Amino acid sequence: MSQRLLGALGQIGIGLAIAGGVAQSALYNVDAGQRAVIFDRFAGVKPDVIGEGTHFIIPWVQKPIIFDIRSTPRTVSTVTGSKDLQTVSITLRILHRPDPVKLPTIYNTIGQDYAERVLPSITNEILKAVVVSF
């Protein structure tokens, strides 16, 4: 009798552990200052942007991609020439953040590391165009 009871309790415990694991993998948090985009293995990137809070996903089918939408500083150093052909060394500090509405497009076209891909070329081009006029 006691072995039957222990066997039943063991089966219930294993069932609860499996159910808890599935429930844990179906929940994710989006913290303050962040937004999420959902990647679905069958449908691709969903067009919706998910706000702060705890949300549900379909485990093993959907994956949340978390973006930081707070202003982030980035420092770019460059050496360029001025109008009178002198060499100028400049360090520029940029505050950037993504537009939350455009996060699905940003993820589809550029990826999650958009700042490392886009900012260096844009900042060098604009910085040199401004410095050459002085």
C-alpha cells in the first residue's frame, strides 16, 4: 500500500515538474525601457511590437527578440582633414535609440546589432562633411 502511494506521488511529481517546465518556457518578461519583437519559426517576424510586462509565447515555436529603446551613447573617433588641409582628430559622442514602431523592419533588414552596422558609416560620413567646411 505504501509503495503504491509513493509510486503515485512520484508520477504526480514528475507530471507537475514537466508542466512547470512548459509553463516556464511559455513566459517571458519585457523590462522597462525595452520592447520585444516575436520571431515565429513558421511565420517569420510578427509585425507587432510587444511592450513592457510578462507575456506568453508558444514554446519552441516562438522566440522573443528584446530591443533596448532607451537612449544609448556611442563614441566615435576619427581623423580627417580640414578646409586648409590640416589633420584634425575628433571624438564624437552620439545618443541613439531605435523607433519602437519600426523594430520589426529593423530586425528584418539589419538585425539586432543595428547600431554596430549603421552608425559607424553614417557618423564618419557626416563628421567629415562638417569638418571639411571649417
